[in-house]
Amino acid sequence: MHELAPWLRLIFQRWGRLSVGGLLLLITLLSGMGLLALSGWFITETALAGLLLAAGAQASINLYTPGGGIRLFALTRTVGRYLERVYNHDTVLRQLSDIRTRLFRQLAATPRSHRRGLSGAQWLSRLTRDVDALDTLYLRLIAPTALAVVVSLLMVLLALILFDTRIALWLGLLLGIALLYSTIGTLARTRQTSRRLSDGEERLRTHIIEHLEGFAELTAAGRTGKHAAWLMRQAHGFAKEQAKVDRRLGWNQALTHLLINLAAIVVLWAGFGLFQSGQISGPVLVLLPIALLGLAEVYAVLPEAFGKFGATEASANRLNQDSLDAPGEGTIQATEPPNGTALVATELGVRYDDCPPIFMHFNLTVARGEHLGLVGHSGSGKSTLADALAGLSPAFQGDIARLPTSYLTQSTVLFEDTLKANLLVGDPEASDTQLWRVLELVELAERFASEPDQLETWLGSSGSRLSGGEARRIALARVLLSPAPLLILDEPFTGVDSPTRGRICKNLRYWLKGKAVIALGHGPDALPDTDRVIHLIA
Amino acid sequence: MAELGKSNRRWMYGAVVAGVVTGISALVQMTIIALIVHRGVGEAVPVRELSPLFLGLLAAVCVRALGQGMQTRMAARCSEHVRCDVRRQIHQHWNASGPVALGHFSAGELAREWLDHVEALHGYYARFLPQLLLALIIPSLILILVFTLDWLAALLLLLSAPLIPLFMALVGMGAEKLNQQHFQTISRLSGQFLDKVRGLTTLQLFGQTDAAASVLATRSDAYRRITMKTLRIAFLSSAVLEFFASMAIAVIAIYIGFGLLGYITFGPADELTLFSGLLILLLAPEFFQPLRTLSQHYHDRASALGAGAEILSRMNRLGRGSPRGGHDGQREDKPQDSVLLGAVGLCYRQEQPIFSDLSLSFEKGDCIALTGPSGGGKSSLLHLLAGFVVPDEGSISVFGKPPGSFSFGWLGQTGFLVQGSWADNLRLTRPDASDIAIETALTNAGLRPLLESRDAGIHSQVSEDGQGLSGGQARRLSLARIFVADYDLILLDEPTAGLDTDSEVHVIEALHKLAEAGKTLIFSTHHQALLTLANRVLLVSDGELRDA
């Protein structure tokens, strides 16, 4: 339950919308029940009056009030339904947006070391299934439960007014049992399984992806069949458990409905006592049981909603885990270095996760305006070192003082957006002229000047196809655009052919004047011009 | 869709039968209630004499609950079968199409189909299909009953009956639109979100996370507004259904009331009693209820159809990929100790044959290097020898058997590891390997130093999600699998491409050991050290093959 708390708080921030939506739901439900109950009352009343008339007695009956009431209920039911749907779906979409933005902000405040290890497919399922479980929490669970409580209380009140205390108490008891059974009862019977299922699905997804990624090796070894059979057994167990939950939900639904029907029967039976002793009229006797039958509409959705509660908790739990509530900056803030230097690292110890340290007692001083090359073969841990120097991951010992830094990571990251938007990440204030200049630096100005959309060219899967080298150069351009006085470039020219690399190096000579640069690469030829080179030996 | 769930009709009809029982007991329940009111209120019969009726009423609601429970039970069973069945079918298609065809698709996407799309079929088989039949049967039963009570009232209901297909179309169109819109919005937003999350480190580095969050918020708000425009129209359909249902009840109630007062002088109204009047009223909502339930389940149909269509189209695409199996190479005269390719032709696309009339033979124990420009057919040749693709013409025999009919070692360009320990990873292809064999294999692949840094040796986790292993280490893990399984034939696609020098040395050393052990090695490479390792180097270029 506690894992839902932050999300519930978020949902209830829109309490105004939630109450209006709930009110519309209430109006719709009450109109439906009122329509039937009033019609039942009306038919009984007219039947009795009809009998009197047939017997030749005088009977007067007001046809217009109930007739008008019936028409009114029919109308409010229809209009209420429409408004309720439109309004509540709007709320759900707003909540979807709230949850996503919140999730993103949380992730953004989490250091990278906490959110490693989720594949794209896993993220996608987080975003569709897990967020979905939360954004419908109000419409599926909270609203119907509140509605059931309110309408049940109204029914008890009605019984108190029209019938007597004893019947009201009986009704309250039966409806109370139905409410507890359909909510907490369902929860108790399905919570664990539903939670287990939700986590089991994640595991199954990992396994199936492994199966597909290793398909060639498994096929060669003649093991695809066995491995697939193993997966099928898991999937079968999974489906069996799901069916078990479904069955339990079905029975809970049926029993809840039975309790509602029983409530109607008990009220009818007890009401006859009052009717025969002349305390209530026939039409009034009919009114309450018929209204009660209409309660099934709201009670019917409760077991299903509570049956998914375990899964919802698991979803919330996963989302919480991905973005630990560790408030802070995504990157580590560093202190100002002494005058004349751009970066000073003292007694630095660096390691990847909990692996053995890659560097110990690493000391480095980079002067302002100095261009330093760090060379080491791949696997020597230079990217881990670069991450630590740039403040992306913490060093497990030692201190780093550095100027504001712009860092080109080893992997190229471009967004599904325009070229301009991608570049502006480096410096949101940059003018178009500046963008073109930096594109010239990386020898891409001509390439994009010939595109019809120029700076507005859409990058990414649905847009212009970039080669690996072109993407790398855009990422480099973005870093160059940044006004930061210290640049850390990890393998800046991956995938860039050597003639282009040479031209870019020449262009950079002037541009990088006055900036401190730490360039890392597998060899000196993979780096821009440097003043000195340090060879890393892990 | 029928193709996917054909074996499960039994359970589905079971669910329908249970639904009909539920429906009939509801009719009985309403009849008894109307009867009780008629006798107790209309004829003022003492409540004691009504006891049998109350008992009957109790029985009816119990049967109703029982039917309801049985219906979901059967439905759950039906969808359980469908899901397992469809997953098995997907596996069969995967197996039939082989690694090469499968490699064209992203594993995440295929996994989503196998898991999520199949899950989406549940609502269709468990809820929508049975309800579709029930929405026909139950209203018909009610109509018949009402007809015997008062034909005019039945006519009123019947008048709305031709409107029912109209409802359905409206509801259907609405629901479909709603669903499409919803999914589109979700997937667009997910795509944007995913993109931003993937690049989160970059955004953090440039201090742009706040700006990105605002962009996300404004974009999802814009999508919401567009979606709501459509939804406002789509929801009209449910309003229409609600309108007809409420209006029918209101009109029937007023007709019956006036009829009972004797104000209606035409038709069967003068025969109305409290019993028949009340019963017709009670049945009216039951008449519309199955339709309403159906419209609620309509989105199940829409999402299942979408999911099913994707599954089937993938199956078709995979099916066309390359038919495997059905080798004709079982003849006895194939030599047991050599590999033969006779006049092999292969083309993926009509206009561009990869190979035509390609012939090659070499002995068991040979170490063959394939070299040549990329796109020249090196990988295709390896795929042919592996049996991953079947030649369009000619025949291939490996040690006298069709390729792929026995276990062999395969090393692709990406290493493959599963969550679990080192031992789990090696036993994946050789479940009966001893701990000692596993350690030896890991040593042979040069992973000993890494292993020694872990506490539990081969039983320690290979770092979850593979983050702790570099690409080279992952490939060496795959190589260790080949060592432990002791295959006669080993095929390797660019075994040293993109490796750091450390891993490169280990891989070359390992291949050397394998070659010395008399294994048949065939690999594609540009690497000089590997070319010297081979005792025969073949140049593959433009589908031609010659000794280099």
C-alpha cells in the first residue's frame, strides 16, 4: 500500500476534477436507480388505483409528478453518462501526463548509477503497463468504491425514512458485507498472486528476449526446442495463475451480486410485514427493492478493480525502484579548481559498479586552455574514468575540482527531434548562425544545407537517416556549442573516416583555443590536436 | 482471428451456456418478484402464504450467481488455452524461420508480441466472444416472454431492436476510434518519453532536464486536447445506447401505468395486471444489459484484433522468410568426413542472387578462413553451412549429413548471455557439463582472471543485464560455451571484429586451441592473425569463391 502513496498524492492533487467527476458518476447511477424505482412505484400505484376504479370506487391519482420524474431521470441518466465519460477521460489523460512528467523529473534527479540496466523493451512496458495501472487508479478503483459507499449509505437512509430502523440495519449489514467482500475480500484472495504475476511477467519478458538474442547459438547447439519448451512451461504456469485469479474474481463478482439480490429480497420480505400492518403503502414497498437491484451496476466493477490491486502495487513499486526518491542532481557538483587550472583530480579511485577498482591514486591536473589526450585500449576503463571526471558517476575515493564541463559520452545520443532541437540541448540560447557555424566545424553544414528542412530536419528513426559517423559529429557539435570552459571528449571520432577527421581537427584548432580539453581515445590518431598525451595502463 | 483460437470452441460455448443459465435465472427472479408483489400487494395475500415464492426467489438468485461464476470460470479456461496455444504457434514459426530471418526483427518487439499481444487476446476470447452470442440470445428470450405478456410492450422493445445493429455499429465505431486514439496517444507519448529517458544522461550533462520535462508536459497536454476532440464524438455512441435504454424504460413505465388505469383503449393494454406490468418493467433493463456489457467489452475486441493482426502478419512474414527443414540430403553416398557444396544457388531477392552455381569441398579438421569485402557473401555462406538458410538450388552436406541436423558451435558478432551464474550460462547449451569442465572452458576462453575476481567462482552472477561484461568478454563467454560442448564443427562470423586487443588475443588463442584439437573451423574475418591460423583462405566476393 505504501508504494502507492506518492502516486495517490499526485492523483489527489486534482481533487477538484476528481470530485466533479465523482458527482457526475453519482448522478448517472442515481438516475438509473431512480428511473427504475420510480417506475416500479408508479406501476404499483396505478395498478392499485386501477383496481379501485374497476371496482367502481373513486380514486384520484397524480399522474404528472411521477411521469415528469420518470422523464427527468431518463434525461439525466443519458446526459450524465455522456458528461461523466468525457469529463473523466479528460481527467485520466491529465493524470497520465502528470504521472509521466513526475516520473521523468524523478528519473532526472536520480544519478545514473541508480537507473542503469533497463532495456528499451522494459522501459516501454514500464511506460505502457505500469503507468497505465496508475493513471486509471481513480476511474477503476477509487471512484467506484466511493460511489458504492455513498449510494449504499443513501439506500440505508432511504430504508430508515420509508421503512423502519430494523430493516435499515439489516440492509446496512448486508450491503456492508457485500462492500467488504467485493473490496477487501477480493484483495485478500488475489493480492499476492496478482503481485506475483505482475513481477513474473517481467521475468518472462527477460527470458524471452534472451531466447531471441541467443537464437543463433541455441539453434546451432540444437537447443532451441528445449529452451522454448522451458519458456512454454513458464508461460503455461503464468497463464494458469492468471486463470486462477480470473476465476476467483468471477466468483467474487457472482457472490457480490448474490448479496445485493439477497438485500433486495430481505427488504421485500421485511417490507411486507410493514405493509400488512398498514405502516407503508404498496408502491413504497416496491420502490426500495427495485432501487436495490440497480446497485449491482456499481458493485459489479469492484471485484475486478480490487483483483488488479496487487498488480497495481507491483507496478508502483517498480516505478518507485526505477526512480529512487533520492532527491539530488543527476550529476555530481564539483568545487571550483585553483586559479589557472581547469581540472584537478587528487588521489582518485574509480571503479565500475562493484567491480575491482580500475584506477587508484589517480592524480591529474589540467591547466586552463590545455589540450590533454588520454590514450588507452578499449576495456582499459577510460570511459569509466571520463564519467568520473565529468561527474556522471561518483569516484569511490579522492576529489575532483573542475570548471563547468561539457562532456561527449562514448555512446552517441540523439533525440527524435529536429536537428536544431538536438543542437540546442548544448546551448539553448544559441542563434541559428551559431548553429550553422558549429555544423561547419564538424563538416556537416553542406550536408544539412542541402536538406529541404535545413536546421528543422527531423532526426531519428522516422526522419533523415544518419550514418554512425554523422550522428557522432552532431553529438560533437552539440558539445562544442556549449559555452563550458572545459570539454571532455570520449572517442570523439567514432565512425568518422580519417580524411573527415583530419579536416575537423583542423577546424577545431581555432575553435578550441582558450578552452581546456580532455580527449580520450584508443590511440593518438583518434584525438584532436593535443598538447600532451597520457597513456593509460590499467 | 479464428485461426488463432480454433481449438478452444468447447470452453467458449461452455461460457455461453453458463451465460444463458444466468440469463434465464434472472428472468425467473424477475418473474417471481413481480408475482410476489402482485399477490402480496395487489391481492393482499398474507406474507406467510408467499413463503414458497420467496424460497423460489432465493433459489433463482443462487442459480444466477452459480451461472455467473461458471461463466467466468469457463471463460478463464478458454483464454488460458488460447494464450498457451498462440504462444506455441509463435514459437513454431520462430523455429521454422530460423535465426537469420528472426535476426531482422528487434528482440524486444518480438518479445512484446509473444507476451503482451497474446495477453491482449484474453479479453476477446474470455469476454467479447461469449458476450456477442449472449447479446443475441438473452434479449430474444426476454422479447418472447414480454410478447406473451403484452404484445404492444414487446413491440416497443422490438422497435428498438432494429436500432440495435445501429447501436452496435455506433458503439463499435466509437469504441474502435477511442481505442485507436488511446493507443496512438499512448504510443506516441511513450516514444517521446522513451527517447528522453534514453538520452537522460545527455540531458543531465547539459542541465536540460527541466526544459525536457516541460516539453513533455506541454506535448502530452496537446495530445490530450486532440484526443478529447475525438473522444467527445466517440462517447456519443454510449450516450445513444443509454438514451434508448432509458427512454424505453420510461415509455414502457408510462404506457403500463396509463394502461393499468384503463386510459389506453387500444391494443392489449386492458389486459395488463400488476404482475405483467411490473414484470415488463423489470425485464426492460435486462433486455439492454447484455448490449451494454458488450459495448463495455468492445475495446477488448479492438485491442485483440490489433494484436492478433500483428501476430498473424509477423507469422506470415516469418513464414515467407526461408522455409527450413525438408532436406533431401539423407542419401548414404555422402562422404562422412568432408563438407560438400554442390552447385548451390541462393537468392533473397529475385533480381539479386547471392550465389549461383557455387561448389566447394573441404575435409573434416580443416580450418577455413573466409575473407573478402563486406556484402560479398561471407555471412550467407556461413548461414548456409549452419543450415540457418536453405539453398534455392544445389545441395550441401556436412560430414555426410544435411547442415543444421546436428549440434555445432556458432559464434555470432554479439555475445549472448542470460541472467544467472557463469555455470548457468554455460549449461544453457550443455546442461550436463560438470563444474570442472565449465571452469576449464572459461579458462580456455581467457576468462579465468575475471572469474577469480568474483567471490563464488562459476556460481557467481554474470553481472545482471550484462552491464559488467564488455562486448569482448561477452563474446568470450559464448566461446567458452563452444569449448564446453566439444563440437566437431565450429562456425564463427567475424570472431574478432570490434574487440579490444585483450579480448582479441584471447579469442585468437582460443581458436588456435580448437584448431589444434582437430575441430573443423570455418570463420569469416579480415584479421591477419586469423588468416594465418587457417590452413585454407577463401576469398568470397560478389558471390564468387576462390582460394586466396
